[in-house]
Amino acid sequence: MAQRYRLEVSAPKTQTGLAKTWEFTPDTENVISIDLELKKDKHRISFCHAKIYDPKWAIFNSLPDCAFSDVPVKLYLGQPGNATALTNLAFEGKVTEYATGYPGPDTLTIVAHDKTIDMRRQKKYRSFRNLTSLQLAQQVTKEYGFDLEISRGAITPTLKDFAFGAGLSDWAMVARALYADGLEMYTKGSKIVIRQMASTVYPITFQRGGPLNSKLEVKISHVVDGGDKRAGPSMEKVGDVEAILSKFRDEATREKAGDRTHRTPVTGSEMTATGAHSEESGIKNWTNKSAQLRNRKDTATLIVNALPDIGLHHLANLDGWGAKVDGHWTINSIHHMISGQDWSTTILELMRGPSKAADKSAGVSLQKASDLIQ
């Protein structure tokens, strides 16, 4: 049987011991489950949760303490039905937590986050003069030992001065500077990828009734200015601001801040670009903002058979679902679910991709870019 996956947890060499690697595969028969989620967003980090059968805490007591040394974690995935060597390095990071308990179940949970976690923890006062956002990224990421993979497309960042307070992590600082130029970044193993936007379409089309599809859930959320944001709403032009905010906070608590709502904010900015649902008269169309920061309204969750080679750099092509759904969707996160000796499910969180108008203008508007780098 093909080894569908291999989880490696490594102990670094110390003064008293040699380097060692623990491998968990279907053949070891002690893997209960592995959950891997790859994310692309300045506030979110990719993680891997592995549950291992560990009677009498044998593995738990032999693993090095992740509080005192970096404990590398790698997860390789193989194509289902392919007996060849595992070639897809789906995750590379380090252990951030162990969890076990007594009495039973005899389960060790290993929690790992991707290698950007140190960048996300560090917060410093920083200022830079006469640099582009790409030069800023190169300078900061070098401190953490990352290599950069840059694909800027048609974007040519200009020289700027940057000043950041300690309220921003190094990761968020670099991400904001890049986003202001219409560039996104995410981690890929030991590299940080910086690119204009996803432009490579995954070679398999996801069709209604296709062999890969298990389930598709689509949300067409009709919002004007605010989208899926955790900040305050667009304000009414009359009335007490604090009263409006208080009402919003109560509703946000009940509905969860990150969830879509049925409400349409009272005041919205003028929009002129064409996009989905332009057939609705009386509704403002959507403006061409930076592809990563623009207000969103169309999201989808696609559950398919295992796709170990799909990545955050891909676009998902949906076809045969109807005019409101068909087309290219940006992949916001990839969730691989492994159970026991096999793995069979990939969950894709999708967001409506930029329009053709955005493509022609490099997908960026600097109208509010100054807000991001103050």
C-alpha cells in the first residue's frame, strides 16, 4: 500500500545527545488523525495538529522540550493511489505545544505552526528610509533566515519611508507594506512567497457532479462597505456615533465578528467597477481595490477528495454551477484531513477572485495605501 503521508518530528543535536527523528506513517499504526490547514493572510498562520496513540506517554517523554529548543516538524503527502515516493512537502514548521492526559485516552497531541511564528511574535519599533516594500521584506525576513520567492507581475513598487510602532509584529509590518503595493505574502516551507496575486489555475476543474467533488457551500453576501471586517461599520450620517457603535457591538457578539451578516451598512462609498451581481439595479457595484484588501462578498467552501499538490498560489476553477458561481476563485486556505491509516479529504476555503478590470490595472489601487503604512 502506498504511504499516503509521513509526519516527521525531529530532535536537534545537543551536548548530551545525537539528533533524532520520529516518523509517523500509516505503517506505524499509531496515527489517530492529522489536521493541516494552510492559510494566506497577514493575521493567520498555518498549523498542523497531529494526534498520536501514545500509551504510558512513551513518545511524550522522549520528545525534546519545545520551550527550550526548536523542534522541527515536516509533513509529506502523496497522491492517493500512487505508490511512488512522497514528494509533496505540505508543511514545514516547529512544535509549539504538546498535550496529553491521564487516565486516558492514551493520546499525544502535537501542535506545530509554520516557520513564520517567530516573525509574528516579535514586535519592535522600526523605521526605514528610501526603500521599496520588496526591499523592506528582504531586509526583515533575512533576520529570520528565510529565502524569498518573488513574483511581482506588473507591479513596480516605489521608494518610500516606513515607520512602525511596537503594536505591529514584524510579519504584520512587512505584510502591510506589501499589501499597499498590491502584493501578498505567505509561507511555503522554508520560503516566504511574495506575489502580485494568484494567477495559476489548478489543472483540475471543479464541476457539478465531478469525480472529485463532495460538497460545495456558497455564500453570496450583499454588503456595501465593510465586508467581512472586525472593525466598526459604515456610519449613519445622523444620530449618535457611540449609540450606533454600541448596537453594532451587541449584534457582532451575537453573530460572531468574522461571520457574514444579513445587514447592509447604511453608508457606502461610490463604486464604479464591474463585477458579480451587477444585474441588480439600485446596488452599487464594487470598486477595484487591492485584491487582498478589497471588500468581499462571495465566499465558498469546497470539500473534495484528497489533493496534496494544490497550493495557495493556485486559483480554483468552478464550472457548471451557474452564472453566479462559475469562474476563478482565490484559495484563502487549504485544510487537509487525515484519519488513521489513510487520508481522503481536502477542504478549500474560497473567495471570489479579482475581476478582469482588476487584472488590467495590476489589481491595485493606492487610494488608501497611506493608511496602511503610517
